[in-house]
Amino acid sequence: MTLLDVSDLGVSYRTGGDVVRAVRGVDFSLQPGQTLGIAGESGSGKSTTVLSLLRLLPASARVTGSVRFKDEDLIQARWARIRSVRWAEASVIFQGAMSALNPVRTIGEQIREPILLHDKVGEREARARTAELLDSVGVSAQRAASYPHELSGGQRQRVMIAMALACRPELIIADEPTTALDVIVQAQILGLLTDLVADTKIGMIMISHDLSVLSSVCDRLAVMYAGRIVEIGPSKELIDNPQHPYTKALAGAFPTIGDPTSRMAPSGLAGDPPDLRNDLPGCPFRPRCPVSMAECATSRIELWPAGRDRESACLKVLP
């Protein structure tokens, strides 16, 4: 059974007299034991997309479409059901552990809280489970009495992972979990997440602006631009042979190790993303695209087959 099936997802915000359409008809699915990465520039709709899955957006957001989690539509579910799904069946590793953790409560208390709330166990069992979780993410169980400020950045991020796993969820959403970490700690955290998914067969969605991070962890990769998925497919194939000009620009923005040319002059992308208050007819990437055609301004752009198990929203993939 498909773990998660997202269909025609749309998210809009009203700011003053304007409506910002942050997500515009997103579709994807996730199988148990599979990892999906979502990449794109800031403002492309990555975080809004994943946070809408568990209805974690502010009250000003209007969400449309379908989010079927284990064949249950969470968009239509009652709030009591959503609260029971969070932590127990699906959880989030938030960006920036220091701002996500409560500074006046010990990490042990914060990990125990969802266990006591959802698993309905006693305090002794919850403490034992907390120690087990901390050990599993490489933090000494003796640190359970520590406060967040007493831990390093890498340790705090590991605590966030332990909290996300506290109630043995089937889905984890990781919102840029390695932002602001040094490269050594980042590699440790990514390795930990990869091992956890392999060992527990849970599904995971990870978002990042860094394609190299996603390609090292995720089976599949979706690239977002202006609130839409513009390319989706197996991570390695998408990185090695991008079919959409935007994906190619993202991949080219990172220097290649051992290549002094790319290190000294990584390719960039001119211009800015479009204003999401507008309708954006045709291809929204057209004003920044180096290979655009006249048809790109007026044609209806969709995700079309672009190889085995791949799709791209570019007219150039059509026969």
C-alpha cells in the first residue's frame, strides 16, 4: 500500500488585499521505506508543501487538494485525528533545533512528552524508551537531564531526530535538518538518517536547497519552482542528466571537487523567481531560461514523461 499520495495540492495565503499562491498543483507519492527529496530555491514552496501535509501551516493558509496518508485524506480529517497522527504516525524534524526545542525543559522531558501522550505508558517505561532513543542517535543517555543550550549543534539535531522517532512513526518529514551544521556533523546526521530509514523501513521526505545533500540520502528527487514540481525522478539520474533547465542550473551551482574551473566559477542563474501573486501563464521559468522558446509563454505546461520513471515540465522533453 502507498504510504503517502499527494494530489493537486494547493496552498495560498492572503496578505492584505493580495492572495499569494505558494503551492500550485503538486502531485507525488511515497512508498514505505522510500526517501523523497524536495529541492529548490528559497520561496519555491518546499517547506509550505511538506508542512501542509500535517496541517502545520498558520491559520491564514488555505489548503486544497488531497493528502492521502495510508489511504486517509488528512486535508478533510478532523483536528482530533490530525493531533493523533502527529508524532504517533508522522513526525517532523524541524530546521534549527535550538529554536524548535524548549529552552527551559530538559531534552529528556521533551522526548518523553509524546511517548507519554500517545503511547499511554508509565513514567518508568517512557524514561527507558528515552534512553534507548538517545543511544540510537549517538547521544549518551546520561545527557537526558541536560538543557538544549548545554549541547552542541550536532547533538541538538540528534535530539530532534530522537524526538521524531519517539512514537515509532511511519513517516518522517525532515525540513533542512543539516542547515547551519559544519560538514563533518552534517555527514554524521545524514548517515544517521539513512541508516534509520534502512533499518526501520519508514518513509521519509527531506527538503533542502542543496542537491548534493539530497542525492546522498534520497532515492527520488523532486525539484520545485514557483510552487510547482518541474522535475521528478530517481536522484542519481536527475542529478547526472537533468531534463529541465532549472534542474540543470541548480546542479551547476555547486562546484565539482577536483575541477578548478567549476570551483572558481560555478554557474549561477540570473534573475529572480516570479511574484507568486500573479497567474504565471505558460512556463513560470521562461524569463530566466536560457533555452526558452516562443511557445513557452502560452503553452500549458505539465509534467511529461522524460525517461524511465522520470517526468519533466519542459516542452523540450516532448517528441
